[in-house]
Amino acid sequence: MANGPTWNDPIKTYFTPVDVAHMKQVANLDLSSYADVSANGQEIYEQVSNGNMPPNAPWPADWVNNFATWAQAGYPEG
């Protein structure tokens, strides 16, 4: 992550298999898909930054900050 966060390192690792399965079912959103996450990045950021996502296990502040940095950089895939 020398040049900032990318999808491949570490963003995709933030989404657990449980998160992926849940969001596929309730929102038809594939959190294991770069295309889906980058296309919905603003909405995902809003949910993780206010602690609503993932349910019962909010992300640590450094993950939220990495996601914001990744979004601001244009969602580089890596």
C-alpha cells in the first residue's frame, strides 16, 4: 500500500464472506466485486463511516479512512 490503498490491497479484504452474502441477498450488491463496490463507493462509505455497515461489527477508523482515501483517488484497482 505504498502508493495508497487499492481494491486489491487492502480494500477487498475488508468485506467478509458474511458481509458479501448478506448484501447480495438484501441489496443485490456484490461486495466481492470491484465493479459493484467502486460503482457504489459513496453509499458504502456513508454506511461504514457512520457505523451502520457491517451490522454488529463496525469498521475500525483506519479502514474507514483507507476506504475514503481509495475513493478520493478514483477507486484504483491495484
